[in-house]
Amino acid sequence: MANLIVIGSQWGDEGKGKIVDILSRDADVVVRFQGGSNAGHTVVNRKGTYIFHLIPSGILSRGKLCILGGGVVIDPGALIGELDQLQAQGIKVGRNFMISQRAHVIMPYHKAIDKAAEKAKGSRRIGTTGKGIGPAYVDKMARIGIRMGDLLNPDVFRDKVEDNLVEINNFLRHVYKARGFTPDRIVEEYMKYADRLRSHVADDSLLLHKATENGRHVLFEGAQGTHLDVDLGTYPFVTSSSSCAGGACTGTGIGPTKIDAVLGVTKAYSTRVGSGPFPTELSDAVGEGLQERGQEIGATTGRARRCGWLDAVVLRYAVRVNGCTSLAVTKLDVLDGSRQLKIAVGYRHKGKLYRDMPADLQVLSECEPVYEVMPGWTGSTTAVTSYKDLPQEAKRYLSRIEELTACPIDIVSTGSHREHTIMLKNPMTAIRPRIRIPKVSA
Ligand code: GDP
Ligand code: IMO
Ligand code: MG
């Protein structure tokens, strides 16, 4: 068994929630390491549909410890709403759910700044989820953030809120002509949250260290995707966290040597929500068809997702920067009935051919994809659970993805339901146990 990181290989919404739900069965601990309630991870099983924004998707598997790591930014009101929703759906959440003391708290002013900044940007807006993610990470980096540990200490919390509001109210009122906040109201509201969440707050790094020392297996649930990573994504049209595999270490306090494998999740085509370059975007009936068949509506904001052909340049980059050891390809069924399929294998820009993702956003936004055309299939992949039952052309499509990315496919998903999955190789169990250095007593 392995300590495995699951990340999105594109621009988010690749189906990470479904894959993590399946792999959770073979994990002991499931941990989110970055992002916040901007995420929307959907899991469908016999009992119903669950959409997780903060709580790890592993919560549906019994007996797993679920953790929100220190790299996550937490909107306590949203988290409590999610906990209540889960309880209403019959999912027990108690000591199996922990939150890092180090995780930063999203404050009401973060959401206000997020919305006001987007409005002020006009046509240059990022198209954020409006959940206060960017401003919360700005405060973290500016070293004025408030952490979960601070939330539990009323005096520290009040002092920090009062200090921060001097500058932030000024900024909101004078720069954005928006309303400011009063410390008393925030403190009153957040102290109620503190009471509710207190028993869940712990040291995530220590919990994970003890778990791995005892041979437990950890599944790291990425949110967003490689191309939304603040360092490695299509900056500035990104989120504000480290959504690539590297973020799993800094976002939980576990060392890179403890990681055994990285699974990149990709759709069989591409989607993106919000603004920013998207070379294979289809603004025609084919794109509309993908949007409709794939039900490509954002789980967090309800916005229609932009759709396009699969982009091997995007995937190759994801395999490289995350060190992916294998891939999970989701939503293959959405391509059923397409007469022909296209995969971008390179980009052309001003006569120059790019095989690799250009780092320059200006170049990327002007690139024309170079396509390879493949035949579609007339048979159905929907709900198929065995590779041998896939149409020949679907097998060829999958093999081509492996060739173009130089990365093997471990999992193919053929429907939103848990059972609609082809498990070629389980990345949680396929890895040989790491050699453990015997403990020497002092
Ligand atoms: P995440 O953010 O990466 O977890 O992905 P989302 O949950 O936001 O979006 C993926 C959507 O596709 C969800 O509605 C899933 O239920 C659905 N889904 C996942 N895998 C498949 C699949 O193989 N086929 C189909 N048709 N839907 C899928
Ligand atoms: P999951 O985990 C898809 C996008 C937003 C916007 C940009 C910045 O479900 O894959 P933010 O609110 O984070 O500052 O917005 O990032 N975005 C996502 N797109 N899936 C997500 O999460 C996303 N989380 C943020 O649409 O373009
Ligand atoms: Mg999503």
C-alpha cells in the first residue's frame, strides 16, 4: 500500500472526488492540503450524491481519518454548513475529522475583497468563485492571517481582527467604496464557530507522522488542478494555492520522502471554469455537445464550464511538474457517439511549433492547437467496468493518451457512479511497501 497524492491534471473538476472516494477504501487517512471551499468534489454512490467543498471525500468510507491540512484555508461557516449537511445525509462526523491548527481562517472581509476586486477588474477579472480564497492567502503571505489555532483563543482572535480591520476597512471604504466591518460582530459570529469546531482542531503534521510511522496509508486529495496552481498554472488566471503535488508536503507537514506515488486525474476531454487561456476550447456545437453530455456545470458556482478537446500538451506538463506515476481518465462515456475525436499534440504560435507548455501567458493565449485526429466509437463505454468490454477505438484513444504523456493509465471512469470504473491497477495497493528503517532505541 502507498501514500498517494491525487491531483487534477487540467483546470479542476477532473473527477478527483470520485477517484478519491474509490481509493479511500484502501487508505487509512484522507487529507486535503490546499484550497478551500472554492473546490466542489462530487461523489455519487447508491445512497445519493454528495458534494464536498472542504471535507475530504474519504469521509464517506467508514473508519477513515479525514484531515484538513495546514495549507487549506477554512471558511468556518461554510465548513459547519457542510458538516450539518453530511449529518442530515446520515454520515457520522466526529473524531474521524480533524482540522490543522495551522490552517488559515477565511474572514468575512476576505469574501468582500474577493468580490470587490473582481468587480473592479472588469473584463480582466479572473472569474473567481468569490469564496475569499485569494485574499485569505494574501493575508497568510503578508503574515497578518488568522489561523485555526488563533480562532480557539478569544483574546488572540479579537486582537488580530481589530488590528487587521484598521487597514482593511480603510482599503474597502476608500479603494473599493465598499462597506467596512465591525470587530464585535465578527468576533461574536466566529466565537460560535470556534465552539463548534474546537474538538476537531489538532496538529496535522503530528497526526500524519504518527499514522505513517505506524504503517498507515495516506491519501492526499488535491483540489483545483495543475494549471490553476499559483506557481505552475496559467498565472494570473489561477487560484492562490499550490494545487500541484508539491503542495501536499507543505500543506500537511509531511516530508517528500514519505510520498510513494502521484496519480493525475484527467477528463477524456478538457474543461475550464472562469477566465484564462484554454487552447483547445470549442466555441461551437461540438463544445456545446460536450457541455451538455458531460453536464459541465460548476459544483460550487453553478457556472457552465468551458469545454474543448483533450490537450496532451497540458497533460504532459502535468505529468512532468507533479511527477505523476499514473493517470486516471474520467468521463470517457461522455465521448460516446462522437464520430471523430481530436487531441492537441502541440501548439503553433507565429510560425513556431511548441511541444511543451509555453510559460509565457501571452504566447499561450495566442497559440493554435496542432491536432491529431482519431476515430470515435459507435459502441458504448457508459458504465463499462472491464477494459476488454470497451470499443476498440476507445482502447486506441486511451493508449494514445499513455503514449503522448509517457504515463500509464491505472483507472478509467465510465460514469459518475462509484461502480462505473475500470480499475486496471489500484495505485493505493500496487506499490510495494517502502523499506522501513528499523527503530534504534537510544
Ligand atoms: P472534481 O472537482 O475534480 O472532484 O470534479 P467535480 O466533481 O467538480 O466534477 C466532475 C463531475 O463529473 C461530477 O459531477 C462527477 O459526478 C462527474 N463524473 C465523474 N466521473 C465521471 C465519469 O466517468 N462519467 C460521467 N459521466 N461523469 C463523471
Ligand atoms: P475543484 O477542486 C475548477 C477556478 C475559478 C477561477 C480560479 C480562481 O472542484 O477542481 P478562486 O476562487 O480559487 O480564487 O478562483 O480558479 N477554480 C476552480 N475551477 N475547479 C475548482 O475546484 C476550482 N477552484 C477554483 O473558477 O477561474
Ligand atoms: Mg469540482
